[in-house]
Amino acid sequence: MSLLSIYTKGIRYIKKEFNRNTLLFAVFFCIASLLWLINALNKTYTVDITLQTKYSHIPKTKAPITKAPEQIVVQVTASGFSLLQYYMYSSQQIDVNIEKRLQDDTDGDSTLVINIAKEITDAHLFSKSIQIQSVKPEFVTFIFASVSKKKVKVVALYDIECLQQFQLSQTPVVIPDSVFIYGAQLVLESIDSVYTTKIYARQVAESFTRKISLQPIANVTYSDTVVTVKALIEKFTEQQFTIPITPIHVPDSIIIDLMQHSVTITVFTGMSKIPQVSASDFKVIADFMKQNALTGEIPVEVVARSPWGRIVKVSPEYVGYIIDTK
């Protein structure tokens, strides 16, 4: 028998033994894992289960003032089998019908205290094999007031990046530009505007329109929950304007002579808006009271600008001055 034949037979034997040992190991490993799992599921555990809370059927004549918790933590004791069955087949949510628990549906202030522990028991969220140890919070208090109405502005939130040589021609247009909000007067007093969810767009070279949801506010409802936002995109060109600087807040006892009497403002303007942008749209000041204590320079501020152009550069940004006495 040649050396090569002996070597080949040896390799085959080793592979056969290896495959057989691997198979045996896999079988015993599965059996051991199954026994371990059965033993673990037979044990009793105390765990915290988080329930999402939904408060439904709030009467239209009632406006909540307080914010109710959105989650309830329930501590339970049960076997591993019972817990596994709960997580697989049960809903981790409790629905509280407010209307059923109010004594009446009349206008005016009222208070409602809900026993969440009793709600969970009555809803049969847990099987008899699961024992409830505690509920946090155990009670939820609602304070209601009469519903008020207020009209507020809708503000579009956006993060739009255009292709080179393109830009937003104006702030995105929102339709409708305002909505009515409903809630307790105390809540509505602090709300002057509502916001859309943020609009993200990249590499944009043309105008677009999107339906956007409004961001929810606790204890407030809207006449419209979805608005239309139009983003107007157009190609832009660069314009430059020379604007005189007006010094302000100069003490009456002195006269100052600015070292530069004007600034150059560089503006990116949409092609369609070029005729509507002129130097008269801009006003530039140098506030003597804001001068740098070390250099004596005064910052240049643009206090009026064209709504159709985007300022990208102001040169210079600071100006020096010479004092002349009166």
C-alpha cells in the first residue's frame, strides 16, 4: 500500500469521526438546552410590565388641563410559561374610556380620579395565573375645564438643501396658514403658533408640494391635523449693492467720522425676483454703543433687507472711526 493511500484513508477516517462527534454534540446540546428552558420556564418570576395607556372618548365639552401618564408600570408574579404566553398573545395597552367614568357631560370645571389598578383588573389584561403585586401610578387624576377656541399661525419646520445654484425663493408656503386649536383656556393662552413635523429634502432643483402633519400638543386638538406645504425652488444669481452706513447712538458731545461710509452687500437672488430687489431695500447701521472696547471698531448691522434676496456677505463687518469735537 502506498504512502498516499494510507494518507487518504487516514483523512477520510478523521472526517468521518469528526462529523459523527459533531452530530452527537449538536444532539446533546439541543437536549440540554431544551431541558434548561423547561426548567427556567417552570420557575416563578417577579417582573415589571409596562402598559401603554390610551385615554379615549373624552367629551367634546371637556378640555383636560392635567397631563395623564402615557405608561403604567405593573409589577406581576408568574411562572415563566405564563409570562411567555402573555408576551406572545396579549396586548400591552389599556384603553380608558373617560366618558363612561364622568358623572355628567356638562360644561365647566370637573375632576375625575381613575383607579388604574381596578381598570386593569376589569379589563382582564392578565390571566389568573399572573398575580398583580403593584400598579404605578395606581390612580390617575384628570382636571377638566370648558373648551375654548383660538386661531393660531402654522409654522413650517424644514431642512432643505438645494443643488448648487438653486435655493428656496421664499419661506415655504403653508396652506392653510392658520388653524383653530381647542382646549382649556389656561392651556391655549401660552400657544401662539403650531408647527409641522420637519420636512427633509436633499439635492433639490425644483419646487415641490407635500402633505405634512402638525406636531401634537398635549390636551389640545386641531381643526386640521394635516396641512399642505409648498417649497418654491429656483435658480439664483449673485447681486451686489453698495449701502451707506448710518451711525446711531452717538453722544451729542462728539461727532464721529467713519473710516468707511458704505458697505458692499452680496445677495443671492432668485432669477424671477431680480427686478424686485434694489439698494433701497437695505439699511445698514453702526451702533456706537456696541463698539469693541479693545479695537474701538463698531460692528455693522443690516437692519432692513429685501424679502426676496438672501444675504451671504457683508463687507466690511466692522468700521473704525475718528472723533471730532463739536
